[in-house]
Amino acid sequence: MANDSDNKSSKLHPSDALMKVPSFGPLEEADCSLCGSEACSPLVVQHWFAEDFVVVRCDSCGMIRTNPRPTSEWKTRFYDPAFNGLSEKMGREFIYAPEPDRLPSYRRLLRLIMSRVSPGSRLLDVGAASCVFTGMARDAGFDAVACDYSDDALAYGREHYQVPTIQSPAENIDTEDASFDVVTIFHTIEHLPDPLAVLKELHRILKPGGMIFIETPNYLPHSLIQTKFQFLWPIYKWLTKREHGLPWVPFDHYYHWTPRHIRKALQQVGFEEARPEHILGYRSNTKPNLVFWVAYVGYDCLAQLIHWFTLGRWDLRLVLLASGRKAS
Ligand SMILES: [Zn+2]
């Protein structure tokens, strides 16, 4: 197991200084959501917010998860400005308020969806947070509804984007069976404690022939740099100036998806045509400087070539986009 050397001095980690309490609470052990297996092997340890988080690989199916992981009480305190100074440091109303530089990527994502689903269709944006994407989908002609467990986030969305909202946990959405033509779930599935249960729920609320679009970080490159290709770590560190290990985000991401596992999960709950998607240079506008931008786009082009030449076997693209269709 790799123990990120930069993290050994836990008291010096910047995230510790943001905490207004000594701990957000105890962590909990959890079995693999995909296969139900308890057995797992440690991959890396990272120190964040006064905890040594262990990222593990399932011995049975290979899915990567944080274990033990934050409880719902831990996460509640993590998101509460009374306990965590993160949102103050970021200068936002709440942690996931929209960043304007994400808008060009959302437009490209919307074009991808519109190439598969007719505008005018009923769209549910799950994990909508500030509802910025829901608002863009509505403006593009979709009958778009935002869903989130956070009423604060939805109140922001109603005020700023005037979209209809459903306040529900993603595992139990307050809507009838087969009531939407398309479901989007962007940068949410990695935060959920039981993603398979959520995918089953999204399958339930889709109409026959309806489509799901997922976006989440692709953790296959992280996994390879951590294990087989450790010589790449200094290059990555130089480019990103990242001092505290690869961005596993183990305090906030319960599951660390790879293309193989997202496809397997979609198929497991009954989706057909589960497949990876790609938008070349996607999210490149969010990069902090020209050197990083060139490296990012260059890497994305190289990863796309590797994907083509290996007939999809090696998918090292940084953003994991996937879609699936409910049987007609
Ligand atoms: Zn498993």
C-alpha cells in the first residue's frame, strides 16, 4: 500500500486548520455496493480533516472505495460552516455553488445529450446542487426538474434559475415509476454511500427507452499511478503543484469509479447500451494556467488515441462520461 509521504505530518495538513472542532465524528466500515463483498485491500492512505482515510480495492470485483468512510453525521458536519471553514475559504454561499468557468463544459454536455434525446423531453437532474445545469437544460427546451437532498441548494436553484425541484435523497426519489425520459447525474455518484441502490432508483423512474447520463472522475489513471506507473507521480506533482497526494478526495468521495465499473454497475441494474462517452478537451477551460491547459488537452488527446487503438480496453481519459438506456 502506498502511504502518501507528504501526508505523514498530519497536524500540518491544511485541511486540519479549517476545522472548528477536533473531529467531525467517527468513520464507519461498509461492504462493496457493487458486489456486497466485505474483503478489500488497501491502496493508499491520505490524511484529510484530522482523519487517515484508507482507499481500498474490493478483493472480489475490483471496485475502489473509501473504507472506513464518513458517516452521514460526519458529512453533515463537513458541509456545515459552523464546523468547517471550507466554504468561507472558498468564498461561496455554500460549497457547491456554481463556478462560471464550468458553463462552457455544461453547454457541450447538453449538446451531447441533445444528440441522443429530443429537446422537449422530461429531464431529471439528480444531485442538481445549485441547479445551474437544470436551468440550462430548461433553456434548451427540456422539461427539466432538479433533484437534490439539500433544500438549501434547491432554494438557491429556485431563486436563481426558476426551475421546478424535488427534494429527495437519490436512493428514494419522490416521483412515480417511468416518469422521466432522461436522467442526468453529474459529479454526484462518487459521493453516494450506496450507488447501486441509486442506479436502481434512476432505472425505476425512467420511461422505457429513457436514457441516463453520468459524469464522475475517472479514477483508473489514479489507480495506475498509485500502483504500476509510480514514476509518473513527480511529473503530475510538478504540473499541478499538488503537495498532498493524488486527488482521491477520500473524505468526500465514497466510491472511485473506473470505466469498467461504471459499465458493470449500469448493466447490473438493467441498463442496456451502457457505454463510455467522450468530449475532446472537455473541461479544459477550467485549468488554472497555460502550461496546465496544454498538458491537460495533450493528455486528453493521447488518452483518446490509446482508447481507440486498444479498442476501448484502456480508457485513461480524466473525466468519466457514461450513458445507458432502459429497455423499451
Ligand atoms: Zn466489490
